[in-house]
Amino acid sequence: MDSKCKICRRAGEKLFLKGDRCFTPKCAVARKPYPPGVHTRPSRRGLSEFGMQLREKQKLRNLYQIREAQFSNYVHKAMASKGADAADALLQSLALRLDNMVFQAGFAQSRSVARQVVSHGHARVNGRKTTIPSYALRVGDTVTLSDRIWKSAVMKNIEPVLQKYVPPAWIILDGDRKTATISAHPETKDQVSFNTKLIIEYYAR
């Protein structure tokens, strides 16, 4: 089974790491709603406080598919931010990554594909080529992709649905011009499936 599917099964919920496949009956979480390697009834013993914190941390880190060291940096920067809730600051900083923006704008089927698109030099931020997936975007930035990638086979399934795609409220999408602009700070309430406060507590130990 694909390693990404095992990540979702271990988290106990869909993290949508496989793009469109996650919405079909082929989704591993739908077919095998139990952790990988476990074939008996779940233990009645609940998770400890540390266990719950670790689970939430792993869920969010795996959603954005970033390494532990980088994720830890995001958390500690959020904790050090002044005049802002650390949990909200963390979610906003992750949402404003360039690879996430490419995904949320509908330009890629998954975050892993979006990361490849960026690292291969197909992303443009305000018209400037950017190859860093973790590039931090700001309100007002406009993201586009190169003409070359739009002509490739990778995008043949993306372009037809882009006209009807509805992005998050903080993104203004122009399907005709294939541009996506950040109009406001990302809404953290869109990620209610994560208990971000437990994540902050995990790193504050």
C-alpha cells in the first residue's frame, strides 16, 4: 500500500494526500478504517495527553508533507509572534506556503504535485520565477504557472475543471487568465479538524 495512504490510516482520518483518489471508494481510509498493521479490535485504552499532542502534530505536519525540523521552526515562530494567537499564526503561515497556494488555487491535484511544480521552476509569484515550495506569500501576491506546464500532459485534467473550481475565500481565482491572488489572510476556521492548541502545547514542553 502507498506510504501516503498509511499516513492517513495512522491518523485515523483522510488527509487528502492522494488528490482525487481520496474522494473515491478506492481511498484506503474508506476501505481499511484502522491503523496499518493492526488487524484486531482497537484497544479500549485512550491516548495519554502526550499521545494526543503527538497525534495532532503528526496530522498537521503530514498534511503539508514537511519535515519535522521545518515544522518545528514554523511552530516556534508562531509561538514567538506578538499580538497574535500562536495557533492561528501557525495555520496561516502554513497556508501561505507557495506549494499550498498552488494546490489551493486548483493548479495541482495534491500538495505533493504542487511541490514538484514549484521546485521544477513552473511557479511565478508576481511574475517572478520562484522554485522554493516553502516561499512565504503575502496578501496581494499573485501566483501563476508557466505556459510550458499548462501545455504538458500533467495539466490536461486540471484546465477543464478550473473554470468551475471554487477556491478558499481568501483566494481570488481567475480561471481564464489562470491566476490566483491572495485577497486576505487565510481563514484558520477552515482547518477545524486540527486541535492546534495541542500542537503548541507539545512544543512548549
